[in-house]
Amino acid sequence: MFSRKSRVFVATGIAALACCFGLSAWADDVGVFEFGLMGDAPYHGFEERAFDVMLAQTNRDALAFVIHVGDFKSGSAPCTDALFQARRALFDRSEHPFIFLFGDNEWTDCEANHPPGTHPLERLSKLRGLFAAGDQSLGRHTLKLERQSENAQYALFREHVRWEYGRVLFVGLNVPGSDNNWGDNKSPSAEYVARNAAIVAWLRDSFALAKRNQNAAVVVGMQADPSFSKPEGHKDRRGFEDLLGALTQLSVDFAKPVLLLHGDTHWFRVDKPLRDPQHPGKFVENFTRVETFGSPFVHWVKVRVDVSTPNVFTIKEAPRP
């Protein structure tokens, strides 16, 4: 997505944000830890320099891992192999495990500006081969990831991942911005239909796993803002209706904290936007959305996890370097 003016929105009812120090991300028995959230950067040359500074800051911090929720270039930048490889090298400079989730600027937006011989689905295949090979995260220290592709029925979807850390289950999805690659005004694309089915299946399987493992919370990461504010049936929500329906049902049934991480519109905000279908006018209280900063504001969000507390998560803007 193209950048908007960055704002900070903190919803009423979110717990006061507090700083924490002295955490050991590599303790054997992790009850309290922190991770970094970033996305929608770097877009341009000056942002690459700012990203270097940000990455150096996260490298100095005691983080368990870093999640980038997609869009590592602008939508208008050419979708070249050279740029993809440069971003892979950049992410591998993270001292912490680095989990990259695909955004629209890396593949769905490559229709108009792709190099000869490439197109959006070819770029998606390239992303899978370059950023989702093997069972390890990116970064100098890595984290083992479970991929949906381990199930032969979903062998294509290597980018759908999950991992458990400190009694919390983390789930990563390929949900690109704008419309989730839904298609034209008449019918959804074949690519969307297959991937959407895989997304819903991975969510359901992951929440079932979290219940079996008695996880304290579930975190879901993706790129797109799924148009929470739009009414059901609105054209801007058509690529997200199944996803939102599944998230609502699964969050209510899980009845423990659920955190959604995304980028896309470049606002840092924390709120509770998911409406409870069983109680009109009310929100799903155990569900919280966090959107990170984005271009031209290259900055990150720190999430503190403490499974001994009722809300589990404390979200704050990282200190400015």
C-alpha cells in the first residue's frame, strides 16, 4: 500500500503500556519475553538507511524474535530478483530469528512493474523459494518453524508457518493488502480461492493445536488490514470475509487472549475491532489488533509477553534511537 500519515491510536480499554528491562529471550523456561514487530519498510533509499538503524537497535535488544509483516518495498518499485535477494540479505543481518510474512508489494502489485519474464504468481513462487525454504526462520540465530506445506494437501503454501514460544502459539499467514488478491469485480481469482481455503484451514488447525497444548494465548500475523471498519458484504471486505469469520469464531471459542499483528495502512494502532456476532454492539474482548508503523516512518513496535498476567500482552512503541 502507499504510505499515509503515521498516527498513533490507542483504544480505550487497552492496558497501560509499560517498559520492561533485563529480559532473557533465551531462558529455558520462558514465562516473560519480548518480540519486535515491523513492516511496510524499507521502501526507498533513505528508508534503507533508516532500516539499518532500526535493525541495529533490535539487534541490541533482548528480543526472542522479530516479525516483519510484509511490504519490503514500495508498490511501484520493480519486482526484481536483485531487490528480493538484497532484502533477504538485509533480514539475515538480524541477530534474532527473523520471520518475514509476504506482503502485496512483493507479488500482487507486480503486475504493472514486473521485469520481463515475471508476473505476480511467478514472484510469489520466487518469494517462497527465497524466503520460505527449509524449516528455519531468517536471521543469524534461527527459530524452527512448522510449515503448512508439511501437509501434502497444502504443499504449495510454505509461507504459512507457526511456532510455539513461552506457552504462546504464533501463526503466520500470506494475506496481502488491498483485497487479498480476490480478483476482478465479478469473481474471485483461482489463486485466492486456493490460498483462502488454506488460510482458514491453517487457522482452524492452529487454534485446535493451541487448545490441545493449553497455550496461554495465540498470535496471528499477516500483512493486510482486513477492513474491520467496513460492514459485512462491503466490496473492500470480500477478500477477508472468510478470514474474519474464522478469526471471530475461533477467538470466541478459544476464550483466551488472541493478538492479530498486521501492517498495510501504516498507522500504529492498538484496538479491539472484532465484533461479537452473539452480542450485537459488543466487541470480542479477548481479541486485540496491533498495526505497526510503515513508510515513510521506519519504526517498530515492542510486544512484551507475560503469561502470568490476564491480558498476556503489553504493546508499546519502541524507544527512538
